[in-house]
Amino acid sequence: MAVESRPVTWGDLRQAVVWHGLLDALATMAPQEGATLGVVDAGGGSGGFAVPLAERGHRVTVVDPSPDSLASLDYRAAERGVRHLVTARQGDLSALPEIVGVASSDVLLCHTVLEVVDEPATALATAAAALRPGGLLSVVAANRDAVVLARALAGRFAEAQYALADPRGRCASSDRARRFDVRTLVRMVGDAGADVIAVHGVRVFADLVPAATVDADPSAAQRLLQLEIAASSQAPFRDLAAQLHVLARRRDSR
């Protein structure tokens, strides 16, 4: 997503890096204006990515286990005039090829889903089968290194130490979420049959900068957005971001 002249919102700051990388990758797949891609958004909920992609002319199928989220998706798509380009299907990540078909999609979005599935590596490998060879895989997942830093800065040192030692990146035994470091996530994507083309950090600074600092200066949010994009691909900043964004191409299995 290009940096725009309109006022920057906190929503922009949270998603700018993902959109920036995703749209750049999509442009290489559909370089001609008006070219249409078949996109599957696994766990896409109410259409935060699906509807804007449909507005760009792409056909998007959202697969999500929540009927309430899919109802919200239908409303949002209708409100934005793209209901004819958005399909809602109820289901989860592990059943994706059965729902949309094997090697049927140009793009697969798997954003903030791996944190909540029981076997993330297996689920991702299964879901990736829905991509055609050369298709684009976009994975966004919580970063375990970031939660260690965030808990420490908040004074929650026991939770930070627990997350530092826990293979799943949990902050306590009752924490149900999974978190991944760069090496683990890249390996999972490779094991799923895709070659990584880019890794970005999402929200390197946005979760650490006090809101009052940005709200007090109308231009601060714009500068912070530019900083987020600039730092997103550079170590060590990338590796400490709240989330990791991996872009990859599906290998030809023949």
C-alpha cells in the first residue's frame, strides 16, 4: 500500500507493511491493468483484505469457520459494490483444498491463522495445496521475539521469561496462542512447498510508540508509517516486529 497524502490512521499503521508487500507481489502477477487473480483468504473473517482486493478487480473466496464473520463479510462486500466478486465459504484451514479445489488459486492469504490452529505446520502444508504452481502465498503470524520484548517493557518479566523459553512462544501455560520466530516461520513455509521471496516485520514501532506522541502531531503518523515500511525488511528491526509477513511462491511439485 503506497504512502498516501490522506490522514494516516492507526489501522493504516497496523497493516501498511502487509499491504505494501502484498500489492507489490500482486503487481508482478497481474502487471496489466484490469488483470484478475483468483484469491483465497483463509480465515479472512469480515473481509478486511478480501473486500479491498475485490475493489481492485480480483475474485476473492473467503474461507472462515465463523458464520457471523462471513455475514459481516457479505454486508461489507455489498456495501462496497463488490459482492459479485466475493464468495464466502464456511470451513477451516485444514479443509481448504477440499473447499476451493487443489491447485485452483493464484493467491492464498493465511493471515493471523497459524496462531490458533492445533498443528500449524501441517495445516499450512495442507492449505498450500490449493495454490497453483507459481501461485503467491502470503502468511502473517505473531512473532515470539516481539512478545518477549513487549512483556519485558511492560514490567511483566515472568511472562517474558516464559515466552523466551517456551517453544510455542506462549506467555504462560494458560496462553493458548502460538507465536513464531523468523527461522521457524520460513521453515514452515518451505516445508509447505513454497519458496520464500520476502520476509517483513509488521508493526516494528507502532505497538511501542505511545498513542499520545502520534496524536499530538498531525504529521507524526505519516512519518511513523514511512519508518515502519523502511524498517520492515531490515534486521534487527524486522525480527522484533509484533508480526512477521512471509511472501512465497508455490513450487511446481512435478
